[in-house]
Amino acid sequence: MEAKKTFLSWPVVRQFQSGDFLGRGPAVTSERTRGLKPRTSTADRVVQSVCPYCAVGCGP
């Protein structure tokens, strides 16, 4: 049963099951990818510029 579960979790199998033959839809995203949130979703504030060296918004 584990082999069937593993096989059905392959992106190519999900693509053909959903009709997404080009692999551009939700069939090719993993559970981990669907669970990701943007790093900025918990930002305290918005700044005008971000330092390219350290990626910290310390600008005025």
C-alpha cells in the first residue's frame, strides 16, 4: 500500500490525473510548497529602502 501512496504522490501522476499536461497548475506543487508563507507576512512596518548588503530595512 505504501508503494501505491508513493506512486500517486509523484507530480507527473497528479498532472495526468488532473489534466494538467504542461505542468503549470497546482498538480506540480508539493504540500510543503502550498504551506509556505511569505517572510514579509509578519513584518512590523514598511520601510522606503532595503540595504542590498544586509537586506535590512534601515533606510529613512
